[in-house]
Amino acid sequence: MDAASPASARVSTAMDAIAAARANFMDALRRGDAIALAGLYGEDARLLAPVAEPLRGRNDATAFWGAGLDIGVTSIALEPDEVEIFDALAWEVGRYALHVEPAGADPIVDRGRYLLVYALDAGQWRRAAEMLSPDSRRTDPDGRP
């Protein structure tokens, strides 16, 4: 039986760490912990959400996810299609399902695609950039986007 090469062992370890970071993110959102969510981003991370100005840094991430929790975001499912690792950077693309339970309204599931860029920061894989792209645009009652 051949031993794994050092390079393949590093990739395997990084893949495991990124999967753990993904699980930690989903768990923090489920718990409603905006501070823990922001801690999974790099200090200077970029967050590109569909209905917000570009956000930068942990403070903006805390405010963004805190506002989401305030309007009823309860959980997110992240299903990666691809993950690639390049030394201290990695990217992940996949599909998301964001569950929202607004007060006094029917639950919503916002589905779409995502792109995450991770950077190795003091031995931990953190989100360096994130972009969310909903599958369809919502329209007002007149059919306008």
C-alpha cells in the first residue's frame, strides 16, 4: 500500500478544515450567533450579497448577518460542487438554501449559488471573499424586479 504524498496529505487536511469551517458557519447561523459568524471571516474579508452594498471586514459581516437574524434568517444549507486548494488560498462553489422565517409571514427559502474564497490565516481557513447569487429575482406585485 502506497503512503500518501505530503502534498496530497496537505490537500486532504485542508479539505477537512474547509469542510469544518463550512459546518461551523452553518451551525453559528442556526444558533443565531452573528459574532461567531463574523469570526469565520478574515479581518479584511469581502462579502458581496445580492441586496447590499459590498461589505468589507468582520464588523460589516457582523452587521450583515445580525440584520439577517433580526428579519428571521434561521439557517443555511451549503452544498459545495467544487473545492480547489492552492497553498494558502482555496475556493469553493456550490448551492445554498437560506431559510427565513419572518415574523407574521410565511417561511421563505432563498436558493441560489455561492462562491467562497478562503485564506489560511494563522493556521485557520477563514472566508476572504464571498458572493451569493439567488436563482431568481423577486418581483413586486406588478411584476417589476
